[in-house]
Amino acid sequence: MSENDNDLDELDLDGHGLRDRELLTWLGSYLAEGDPSRVQRIEAEITAGFRALSKVERAVSIFGSARTKPGTKHYEVARETARLLGGAGFSVITGGGPGIMEAANRGAQDAGALSIGCNIELPHEQQPNDFLDISISFQHFFVRKLMFVRYASAFVIVPGGYGTLDELLEALTLMQTHKIEHFPVVLLDRQHWAGLIDWIRERVVAEGLLSEGDLGLIHQADTAEEALSIVLAESLPLPSKAADR
């Protein structure tokens, strides 16, 4: 089967983000004939991400809503948190778009730290923000999420929607199952997250679905200074070879 023949075994889902949608839409076994080319594209995308980020030493991934406007409380605390983290020697990784992502990348550049955006192709295109030193665009969400975790020493979670909650819960799951080394997950704005924390404690933990120790994986902060303090205290140190570079 030629490369052109492989193309005939893929769904035509017009628009941005079609590769992810095509991969996740199964309408029959005939689609399996195109799997070798899909695997090659995924491998190439992972390789490109690894290559682009290969010089990153310590970084913090910061997540939050794309809808948050400059000048709002959450935008400004995200920017200040990233600025302090950058000043402490961390690069900053975000989803590369507007809102909290822009605020964090902007804060990193305020500090002269490396500012990284891992963007994603969506049906309604998300434009990279203007505060990126490294900008990478991914076609598959799971490849993008791999980059968020692999290069991070901590996660900082600013209020956001489904995407933000997805990143939060995936990080906690990977920590709980020991798939990643323990590193701090910091929720910014205790009041905002109070309902979720209470629900986890009063329903999920109380019903034995999580342990109290699992809840302890979550840190909370109200200020940029407090978030920085948690990251510095709880993140794992660099191996000696990396630290000596």
C-alpha cells in the first residue's frame, strides 16, 4: 500500500485539530489500514517535542483558563507567580494560548526566564500568545500532555475549565500511581478551590474511594510568594550531572 493509499483509509474531518479527531473516531475496522502512517506521525510529533525541549533543566507547568483577561486577579497572580519562579531558576511551560497561559509566559519573560508554549491545533484555532521563546504546536492532546509532565518539576493550577481540571487530575493520578516522581501540585486561590476540596474530603475520601494521603498530594496557595515557597520546598532537586551544567 502506498502512502497515498494510506491517506484514503483516514476520515476526512475538515478543520483544525483533524488529526486528533480522526484518531479518536472509530467507525469500523477499515480504518486500521491507516494505522502505520498514524503511528509514524505520532512518533514524529513526540520526537519533535523532545528535540525542542531537550535543553530545559527545571521547569514548572502552569495551567488555567484561556478566557481570563489581563488585569483580573487570576491573570495578575499567574503572571507574578511565573515571574518569581523564573527568578528562582525555573523555566515556565504553558499551553501557549491566551488568558492564564499568556499571563504565565509573560511573567517568565518579565524575569528573563525561558518561556515555553505547547499549543494545540483545535477546530477553532488557538493562536500562540506574544510572550514565547519556544513555541510548539501539537496535533494530538496526549503528546502535548506528555510534554507538560515530562519537563516539569511542579504544576501550578490557576482557576480554569475542563482542560485545567483535566491537567490537575491527570497529574494527581500519575503521582498516586507512582508513574511520576512526587512533585508539588499547587492550586492558586484557596477560596476558589474550597468546594472541590470539601467534596473530595467529605464524599470521595469519606466513602473510601481515596485515602486522606491522596488528598495530601494537593497543595494550596493564595499568593505568588506562597506558591514559590511550596515549589522550592517540595520539588525534587536536579540530579548532580544536570545541576553541574
